[in-house]
Amino acid sequence: MHSVSIHEESANAVERLAAHVQEAPVVHPIWWTAVRFTLVTAVLFGLCYPLLMTGLAGLLFSHKAAGSLILHNGQVIGSELIAQSFTSDRYFHPRPSAAGNGYDATSSGGSNLAQSNKTLVTRIQGDIDKLAAQNPGRPVPIDMVTTSGSGLDPDITPDNAYYQAPRVAKARGLSEDAVRKLIDQQTTQREWGFLGEPRVNVLELNLALDQLSK
């Protein structure tokens, strides 16, 4: 009798222990969960998503995805998105640039000078006086003497281009009307009719100018 009682008590203890083990929740260390989550999101959003977007951009918008590059005789000569320096009277000039030493894509930025800064005021007034002498009696377009925030704005206003037309026409021996018509052809209107302002890409205009002069 005594030995049977001990056996029953042992069996009951084993059953209670087994039931306790079954009921106890399985606990994963929080650091392991964090590591797995980090790995999954890194692969999904750091690898898969960029590759997917790059592939779609190259398929649907190949020109823009490649940097909006401009080719001439099979050679890349610039981008629609980045201004270049033109100083010859035979070409249209872009806006002034404060990016590095001027039009430096590795040093994009403005001058950060306030409107009351003497250096800025002197520079702008000097540019206005110089430009006004080219076309007496005509107001100088504001974008001819002010830099853009990036210093790399590839576009100018149509008014800016028209202001330069007499100089370009004279330097190339063209009629001013022919140059103005070219400007009209190269003017991009507002997106969807209401976004942005009419603009002229300087590099594309100068390339068209070279074609006109041939």
C-alpha cells in the first residue's frame, strides 16, 4: 500500500510538471526579434525597393533616369538639368552662378548674402549697369543679375533670352527676328498650362543657334 501511494504521487507530480511545461509560453529574446526585423527591412527597403524603382525608372523614363543628358554628334556635352558657362557674345548666357567658382556641380549653392549685403548690392548694380549699356532704355530682366538657389539653373526666362537677342544676332550676322523666332521655338511653356513659368534651356538654345548659323 505504501509503495503504491508513492508511485501514484510520483506519477501525479510528473503529470503536473508536463502540464506546466505545455502551458508555459515560448519566449523569444527581444534582441533576436530586432535583428531579424532589421535584416528583413534592410533587404526589402535597402535593396529590393531601390532596384525595383531604378528598373521602373529606366523602363518608363529612360532619358530622365539617365540624367537628362544632351548628346551632340554622339558625344555627351551636358545635361538639361545643369547650367554651363557661356561667355562669348555668339551665345546666350545663363544666369549668374555662386556655385563654387561658377557653375560647379560639386559645389551647388547660393551666395547666402542678404539683400542688404554691400558686396551683393555692388555686384548686382554693376551687372545692371553693364547690361543696360547693351540695350539702352530697356529694363534688365531680374534673372540676368540674380543667381538661383543652386547656382546651376539651366533655364532663363524668355525675357532674358529676348534681351540677349540683339547681341547674339550681331555677333553671328543674323537678323534679330530670326533669333527671336528661335527663342520662341525653344521656349517651354508651363507644365499642364498652370505649373511653373515659361522658360528657355540655355544649352539647348545655343545648340539650336549653332544649327541655325550653319
